[in-house]
Amino acid sequence: MQPGPSSGTQRLFAAALADHQAGRLKEAEGLYLRILKADSRHADALHFLGVLNHQLGNSDVAVQLIRKAIAQNQRAPAFHNNLGMILFAQGKLDAAAAAYERALALKPHYAEAHYNLGVALQAQCKLDAAAAAYERAVALEPPYAEAHTNLGIILLEQGALDGAVDCFERALALKADHAQAHNNLGNALRQKGKWAEAIASYQNAVYHTPAYAEAHLNLGTVLIEQGKSGEAVPHFERALLHKPDLAEAHCGLGTALKEQGKPDAALAAYGRALALRPDCAEARLGMAIALIPIFADDAAGSSAAAEKFMRSLDVLAAWAAVNAEKLGKCAGSNQPFYLAYRPGDVGAALSRFGDLLCPAAAAYWQPDARRASVQPAPPARTRLLVVSGHVRQHPVWEIILRGMIEHLDRGRFEIIVYHTGVTCDAETLWARARVDRFVQGPKPVKAWLDEMRHDLPDVIFYPEVGMDSATSALAALRLAPLQIASWGHPVTTGLPTMDLFLSGELLEGSGAEQHYREKLIRLPGAGVCTRMPAQTAQPWEGPARARNIARFVLCQQPIKFDPADDVLLTRIAKEVGRCEFWLVTPEKLHWAAVRLRDRLAAAFTAAGLEPDVYLRVTPWLPRERIAGCLSLLESMLSAWTSTRPEWWIYRGRFRLWLLTGGTNITRSETCSPLNILQRSRSQASADSSFPRQLQLCSIQRTGRRQCRGRPSAD
């Protein structure tokens, strides 16, 4: 039996500990050394001198000292706990976890050691074991805000959003200024689609910790998801001000700049992200997608988009050859959506992208590459799963999906709907009441795959691919024997996982099959059963029309008007005489309306026309104001690719003319009363209800596009 410390040693140790706790580290160090000079086996002095050395950055020395303390007293739980903390800081996760477990063997009700063990296990991605450790910590010490927060983070990763929100809210009830809990509460609310609440949580995080770079990053990310890329940029810049080496913030800035129509700045930001983190799949993918212009300032840049994108895929493919799972994890996060609005046949580029993305997505989400055995479906009923982010008042729903769900033979089909979006309106409730099973999003991809394993569909129908990240991620995987896409986005998906593409015989020209990777199915008419809802007109707030001036509205997103078509508008202006062209400012990408106006102004000036006489701009019109707008407009001009369906519901009240550049699109009574500019003058002249001047607008520009387009629902 060793003799206990003398009273002088006890007083010296008490003084050292007081200095240590007060932050007087040098003074404390001197006193610990005096004690050990007198008694080299003084366990407490060895232990706390080890803790002090760790605080000074001498972790190796700290480990040696605490191991010496444990050699003198193996039954002190705090020694093992603090040794674990230092080993964890050194990245020795297994050794740290073992130290915490030794502490808990000595003191099972040691809440701090349970918490620290959870941290070590979480860092090793042993989430279930880590969650159990945090649960024991909060059971022993309910007011443990950090343990509630970390448990919430695990539940968030596992897709248990409600449980995660509860944990973060408990943490904040205990510690209102807990910035990490505010930030992660924002992450959970964002995944639940509660954008405003998520933004408020991120703002609370940066209020309590202004230099919290990750919270600024998340705030910028959620603003991009809401289409507010301009507002997102300053938050990414603040994140980088506080943490210049945060690769994710450089990547987010690149995405925001891309959405602002600044591809060169976006590419530079993605490049900085990759310099910091070469394995950043989001930045690799972003660099490839950024080469597709959202808005084309000139015809040369527009026509070169597909070729540039193809070259970028060569670079991406070389990287993905050894990083397939990293690329697969971010499938759906960044899509070549805007390539559909560039001229020429983009099918080859989209197919190359599909060949790259789909195996990578399977490597990450389906590593066993085996589909679960399918249980027999009920007799004579095929299980059809519809996956869409737009089961709500939206063109995809109104044009393509609603009629299908309403009229499909339920004796033959069991219908399940996954609404991957967040919005729930009257149309969502209508759909929920009319299908066999309805699953409301948003959910992480893993949670949707769990639903798939439960439902085991025979057929999956994607009315569009490219407009919703969750839908795009799922479409990249083989999840059913038969997978079908349609024309909610007006171009082939390019995905090898898609078997059929449903279109309409009136929407496809001869030889259209060559533009699809999928097998093209021409259904009767436009391939849809659409009954647009009645709308109550409200007055348009635009100016009254001057007498004898024809008005046209360019009834589409500015990004969809190709520069090569600008000359058509100048020719219309010359043929018609006194007229106005009204450009519509979109809800998102507001800057595109300004760029289109500037581009058209240059074309009108080059044609010897005064732009200010012809060009007008109006805000994006809600549906109820469209009828009021039409009452003051002569006719509508649309890009060849698509037309807002809200404009279609007023049949007989207007004429819609498509700028096709020679594309042969047939009139479709099932969709809308289309008058195509390409149609012959004699046919237009037969329409006596149309102003004589507009009969002259059968303007073509030859040698432009193969017929691959249709009105789209995006």
C-alpha cells in the first residue's frame, strides 16, 4: 500500500488545479512539475499535466502523461475519458472508442463518456451505435443539449426528419444560443420543404455565431433551391470570408453564379472548390453542366453548347472511372436541363451523360446490383408507380398526369403515386383520394428507395425527368422491369434506365425515333387527356393598347428563345407594321428577361428598327390575370419548344403562333389551337377571323432544326 500524498503536496496540487481552471496554464504547468519532481507517480498531477499539454497542442506528450497516470490508477474513469478525447483529436477513432468504453466499464452512469463514445462512433459512420450512446447520455443527463443535437444529426442522416426536429428543438429549449442546433434544425426543415422556417433557423445560427461558415453555406443553398440565386451569392461569399478553404462554399457559389447566367465565374468557383477538394463530385458535375448556357447571348454560343458539353463529359468520365460512387451520390443534384433549349439534336450528348451517370448511381445506391424478388401482383392488376415532383397545380400535372389518373382502367392497374415535391394543394388532395397509395415528399433518396422496396412496382412512369432532383436521381436507377418517361421535359432523357418515351402522333415528325434513346411510343393525338381548369379572369395592370397597334406577347421563359430566331421577330415587325412585342419576366431567373430584351434590341437595331418602339416588358403573370392580358393583346408568339399551358385554356379567345424556324409541327386539337408560322400562307389566309397583317407571318428560316420538339410542360 502506497502512502498518501503529504499535506504540502495536496496544497500544491490544489493551487495548480486552481491556476489550471482559471486559464493560467504556465503557472499550473510549473506547479504540476514541482509535484512530479517530488513524486513522479502522482497520478492526478500526471493526468492534469497531460490535459494541459493537450491544450497547448502537445498531444503526443499528453497521451504519454495520461497513460502514466492510468498506470498508477487504472480505476479512474476520468483518466480514460480524457485519454479518449485526445486520441479522438489525433484521429485515432478506434483507440478513442476503446478508452471511452473502459471509462464506462468503471462508471456506467458516466453521461459525458457516453456522449464522447457517441461522437467517436458517429465519426466512424456507426450511426446506430452512436445514436444508442447519445440516448444513454440524455437518459442520464436530460439537459445535455449537445447530446440532443448530435442525436438529431444522426436521425437527420437516417431520414427520420420528425425525430431530428424534436431533438434539435429540445437542444434549443435547453440552450437557446446553440448555433449548431439552429443550423441543423434548418437542415431538417429544409428537407421537410419548410423553406421559410429553414431560412429562419440558419439566420438564427449566424446571429448567435456570425462566423459560422457552414450556416452561411446552408443559407445560400436553400436560397438557390428556391430560385433566389442572386440572394444566395452574398451568403456563400460570407462563408468563404470566414472559412476560405470551405470547398462546399466555392461549389455553392459556382452553382449560384451559373444560375445567374455567369458561366465563366461559375467555372472559376468550381475550379477553386476542386483545388481544395479534388474528389468533390458536386464541383466536377457542376463544371460539366456550367458549359451549357442557361441563356444564349448569340447563335454561335447556343449552337456550340452540345459539343462543349460532350467534351466536358470526357473529363468527367476520366475522373468518374475511379470515383463512380462519389458521382453516383450526387445524381440528380445538377442536370443538363437547359440543353433541351439549344439547337440541333442533343440526344447524343444526353445519352453520353446517361451512360456516365446511371452506372455511378447504381454503384452508390445499389451496390449489390440485385433487385429484390418481386411478389406476385394481384390478379389482372399491374402495379403502376408514378413518380413526379409536380402532383399539384402545375403543367406537368394538368396536361400529362391528371387525365391519366382519372381515366386509367383501375381494373387493370393499381396506381401508386410518389409526390417528391413539398407543395400540397387541392390538386394534390384530389390525387391522394383517387389512387391506391400516395406518398408525400420531400424525402431523401434513401427514403424513396425504401418506399420502392416496399411497393415493388411493375412499371414506373416519370412524366418528366430533369425538373426535380429526387425524380432525376430515381430515374437514373433500374427500379422496375419497365420504366417510362414522357414529354414534361421536351427531350429524350438519355438514360439507359428508361425503356419507353410516351409522346403523341401529332407531336412527332417522321423519323423522330432517331432523336430518342428510349423506344418512342406515339399515342393518339398529343398522347394526353387534358381538361384545363376554368379560370376567373382578373384585369391586367398593363397599359391600354393604342389604336391600330398590334400587340404580341412572347408567352414563354426568356431562356427558351434561341438567338437564331431573333430575326423572325424583326421580320414580323416589318411585315405587320405598328406593333409591340411584350416580353414576360419570369418568377425565377429575372435577369433573363433583361438579357432577352437587350439581345432583341440589338437585333431590331440591326434591322433598322427602333427597339423602344417595339419592345415591352411585363412581370410574370399569374393565371387569373392571363385572360385580362389576352383581352389587350393581338396574338401570342412562343418558342418552338414549349408554351405555358395557362395560356391554352382560353380557347377561341386568341391565336398562338410558334416560332419554329421551319420545324413541322401539326395542329393538335387535343392540346391547343395552334397556328404554326411554318404553315402555308394559303392556309393562314383561309382564317378570315385573323387580321390580314398576320397572314403574312408565315416566316421560315431554313436549315435549322430536325423535328424533335413538342410543346412542353415545364
